Amino acid sequence: MPIEIQMPALSPTMEEGTLAKWLVKEGDTVTSGDVLAEIETDKATMEFEAVDEGVIGKITVAEGTSDVKVGTVIAVLLEDGESADDIGSVSGPVSGSAEVSAPKAEAAAVPTTAPSAPAARARQDGERIFASPLARRIAEQKGLDLSQITGSGPRGRIVKADVEAAQPGDTTTDAAAPVADAPAKATAAPAPAAPAAKPVDPGSVAAMYQGREYTEIPLDGMRRTIAARLTEAKQTIPHFYLRRDIQLDALMAFRAQLNGQLEGRGVKLSVNDFIIKACALALQQVPAANAVWAGDRVLQMKASDVAVAVAIEGGLFTPVLKDAEVKTLSALSSEMKDLATRAKSRKLAPHEYQGGSFAISNLGMFGIDNFDAVINPPHGAILAVGAGVKKPVVGKDGALAVATVMSVTLSVDHRVIDGALGAELLGAIKDNLENPMAMLA
């Protein structure tokens, strides 16, 4: 039975993508692991691999096609003994598509609740069993009888997930038979969803500006994703804001000293490198604040995985520096430069910009004194960093002096972090930055 290959979801936020380039053509033989196409997601261009083996019988979506919905059939694969005559009419999203592997960039899997499997139907003697080659191999390795497994693929085809879920000794069951040991505890009813905001009517907006000259700019995948995620963030996350002024004179002097010593190694530390390190250590000093919102629970993280906003043309990325608390300043500086460079050319893999529990957004280099950043879910907080400017300050002895002062704002998710805990976290960040030598101890 021909295998329908669908447009995959290569990232958790992907709803549609651009089929940038086909790397195979009709009539080509492919095996598991072969790269079939390059697909542009809302964040990057990624390679799409095959798991099934066979011959490309038909390509249904031409390369260069944009706005291809996830689930749309993009090609049909023929198995041994099949020909183009076996291909039926295929178009649009189809449930139970052919299996596809994760892209080489190791896209993070999106946790979902698996639907209950349909009841197995006893097969008649001699009835053909439809199963993918990969499913057959796995079944053979596990000693499973394919005739006793219910397929969830198109027209009952057995796919990889069906075989992996089965156990040796599994048998078909009568759909009408009672299920033993059924859980008696009823699942709690989900909380009612908040009413959705009324969508903007493009026609009404355009009518307001009738007769005025303007240029219409279509939204690309990245801008659509940013709009959707940040709208969701502001509508669903109970933000509150904490502000502090941080004196940078000790840090600036220490940075100059270190850069002089590191010059021979070609390393030049930025103030942002110190901020990343200060936040990573603060998350260890206040571990209860190193947490993310997971819908019905809070996940308290062990390591300090800090995301840093990087502006690119048409949008932004938030690459994540993992285990930042144990890395040296020079290592953080080198890694951040590499991530920022590849972000601007959209070459980051999903695992490099997904995850983390905390983010930093620094607009100080643009002369912004202070601002409030929007939390990037599921993070528990984000630090908005302003410019360091000379200001008059009152010293501990009461004398007036001039110091370099940086204003920061911590945006906090109140579901994850309460006011006192957020204040403790921001206090730890301030102490680390005002006593930079202690960060190396």
C-alpha cells in the first residue's frame, strides 16, 4: 500500500512551512535516513529525513511552495511490488501519515497525550498485513506477531509507534470485552478556557486608511509565531515587575583587567557575559526561582539554562546557554558569540533555542534606559537590561558621588514565582554584578 508522506511539524510552534527544496525526484529509491527535502520552519531551514524505504512514486507539493500546512501530503512512497497505478488521490492533511524521523537538528519532541488505541480487529487467515518496513523490523526484533497488532496508520497500516507500544504476548481483544482493572478515579474536568480575544479584521483596518499611502508587508512564519506566542504570553501569564538599579563601576574595572589578561587568547568579555553569569549563579543561589510553568505543575530545574534574546532581521531568537552556572566567563562569551552569529543567519537547530528557565533581553546598547520585557513561556522570568549611564549617587558615607548605574527590570510569572522570591532572585543578581570577583570563586 503506498505510503503517504506528510508535511512534518519540525518544531513545537510550527503550523505551516515552506518546502524550500526537494533533494529527491520521482522514481528515486530511498532508504531510512535519506534526506528527502529542506523545509523552512518559522525559525530555521531544516533537513527532513525518511524512515520508510521505497520509491518516490509522486511528489504532490512542488519545491518553493510556502504556507504548506502541517499534515499536508507532500509525496507518496511506493513499496516493493507497487507501481504508480496504486497511488490514489492524495491531498491535504491526512491522519495516520507515514512515519518520519526527527530532523538532524534534533528537534525537541512536543509532549502530547496519546489517544487511546482503537480496538484490534481479528484478521482472517491469509489476509494481507499492511506494515511499514521499519515496523516489520522492530516486530521481528521484539518477537511480535504483526497479525495481533492493530495499526493506527492509514487504512489500518501498522507503523513504528504501534510496534513500539506492543509487548510480547499481546493478543487481539474483542472490542466489546470489558477492560480489566479500569481506573476508577475520574479525571478532573479541565478548567474553562478564557474567552478568546476577538481577532483583528484586516478589511476594517485597511478601510480606516483608505486614501492614505502605505506599503503592505505580508507576515512570514517567524513574525506570525512571534505575534501568536507573545499575545498568548500577555493574555495568559500574570506578569508582575521588579526594578533595581545596579552600580557597574567595580564590574567595569574588573572587566578591563580581565580583558587585558585575555587579550593574547583573543578573548574580549562583554558586560552581557557578566550579566549571563550573574543570572546563572543567582538561579543556583535562589533555586526555587529556577523554575518553569508546566500547565498543571511547576518544574524546578537543577541546572541554570539561560536564554538570551538576539535580534535578527524580521524577528528574534532566544538561544539557550545550558549549564551556564559552571561555565567560565570566556566560555560563555565564546558560546554566545557563536549562537548569535548563527541566529542571525537562521542556522540554529531547535535544541539550541528551546528550553531554559530564564531569559535576558538587553537593549542597553541601543541607549534604552529601562523597559519591561514579555516573558517567553514556559520561562518563570525574564530580565530586561537597560544602558549603564553616569548618575549621581549617595555613597555609604553619605557623600555624593558619580557612578555608572544600570537599570534592570525583572518580569515575573506570578504562577511560578511570588513577590518575595522574585525580589530575592533580583537581589542575588544585583549582588553578583556589584561584586564580580566573587562570581569566579
